[in-house]
Amino acid sequence: MAKVKKGDSLPDFSLKDQNNHEVRSIHWIGKPVVVFFYPDDNTPICTAQVCLFRNNYHEFQKLGIRVVGISHNSSKSHSNFASQHQLPFLLLSDKNDEVRNLFGVPKRFFGLTPGRVTYVFDRDGKLIYINNSFMNAAKHVKGALDVLKNNL
């Protein structure tokens, strides 16, 4: 399993979003992007995490930052989850954990639970921030906003 480190380039990958449209990461170059991996739709901490990104989305938009969530759930599950919580950003379906493995997102709890990691890439596609706090979803949003405000 590869592991993306600070200074690395945004990996090139393609996944389906909540509307079943193909999304390719290479198209994000030129604009900062926050990519956050979360374990599962409709679980308490994951829902809190995506809702925190939603509640702060206007801050990301003011800074011209794209926000993208990734989990193993299907596009249909993501569509229902995004609709239920009025999520204004992309949720990508990584059903086979290929992109999770490409990034090197670790599993938790004896390898049974997919990890929760947030990555921030600058407009050139270089990784400038990683947060892998599993239980504190609020740190993901605050950390991403802080690093972007200080690096734009």
C-alpha cells in the first residue's frame, strides 16, 4: 500500500460521485482541494464529520477550495446521504478501497474499520496537510481551514 506524504502530488484517480458521474482528480489541479476519507455513510462520527464540512463549506468556497469526501459506500448510498444532510460537495464511491489504498489510509480497530484521514492539496496539487485523528472529526475541518488560510 502506497502512502501519500507531505510534498507529494495529488494521485491521479477516477471514481463515481453521488450522481453516478465519473470524477477524475487530475481535473482538480489549479484549485486547492480538501480530500477527506471517512469510514461509512450514516454513522454518528462520520455524519458529524461531513456535517462539519457542510457547515463550514461557505468558508472553503470563499477561499476557492474544493471539498471532496470519499468512502466505500455506493453512489446511491452517497446520493441518499448527501440529500438527507444537504451536502453541497462531492462524495465519491471507492467501493473496492483502491483510492484509499493509493493514499495509504490506515485501517483502525484491528484492521476492521476504514480510517478517517483528511488531506489538503494546494493549487499545484502538492500535499500540504494531513490529519488522521480518528475520533475527533472537528479537528479535520478546523485543521484544513487553518492550513489553507495560512498558505493561500
